[in-house]
Amino acid sequence: MLSVEKGDSTSSKSGSMKSLTSFRSLQSSSGGNGTSSRLPIPANMKTEKAEGENRTLIPVGNVSLDGSDSHSTRPTTPMSSVKLERSLKDDMATLKKSKFSTLRSAKLISREQEEYNKENNMYEQMNGYKRLRQMHHKEMQQLEERCAAEIELLRLRLDKELDQLVAGYAKERQRFKSAHQSEMEKKRKEVDEGEKKLRKQILSLSSSLSL
């Protein structure tokens, strides 16, 4: 390691000495001519200058190309921070509206589920009410038909009983009429016989009185 370092140092020293001697020779040649001209640029310096011209500066962070910081040239004020926050909120709102419009919270989903269940429950209740109404209408029709049949049977039975009662009343009336007539005939006969007896008695009394 020491030998390598020594060789490097001697080579660098020899290079620097060569450049110095070349510079002095150029200076002496220019001084001998007596003209004040510009010194020529060494070859290594020309290459470094060309590389520097070909380089491009890339700004990092908020540092501008001229080396000055953007924060130093643009001081922050409360109004600018408020505007920045407002614009940030607006951007977030538009982002939420555009990107997350399909996303919904669990509370909203549960509320919609409850509303759907309530509507479904109401729909089921209405269907049950319709079924009950149809069953009630059918039962009412059956009851009306049964009542009509029972009314017809009752009417026929009452008509038959009425006919029987009328026939019985007619028989009783005829019987009472015949009994009354027989009794009247009997009483008439008795009256006639009593009248005959009374006439005979009157005639006998009148004949006896005449004698």
C-alpha cells in the first residue's frame, strides 16, 4: 500500500512540474515577443470547462435554479395559508365526489337496509291483508250461499207447517160447525116438542074452562 501511494504522489508531482514548465515556457515566449496576449488554456482545463457547460442543473425540493429558496422569495401569509387550505378542501371534496361517490358508510347502508326491511314488511303486511280480504270475501260468499239455502229450507218447512195448520183448522172448524148444527137441531126439536106440549095444555085448559 505504501509503495503504491508513493508512486501516485511522484507521478502527480511530475505531472505538476511538467505543467509548470510548459506554463513558464509559454510565458517566456510571449514575453520575448513583447506582445501582451492572453495565455492559452490548458487541455485539462478545457475538458473540465466543456463538461461544466454540458451539465444541467436539476432543482431539488423548493430550491430554484439560481440557488435561491422559494420560501425565502415567497413569504407565507395567513391569507395564503387559508386560501391553500380552502383549495385543498375543495380538491378533496371534488375527489370524494368523483372517486368515492359509490362508497357508502355502514350507517347509511344499515339505514337503507332498515328502510328496505320496513318497506318489505309493509309489502308483506299488505299482501297478508289482501289474502285475508280474499279469504273473508270467499267466506262471506259461502256464508251467504249457506244462509240462502237455509232460508229456502226454512221457508219450505214453514209453508208445509202452515198448510198443515190450515188443514187442521179447517177440519176443526168443520167439526165445530157440524157439532153446532147438530146441537141447534137438537135444541130446535126440544123447543118444538115443548111448544106442542104447551099448546096441548092450553087447549085442554080452554076446553075445561068452557065446560
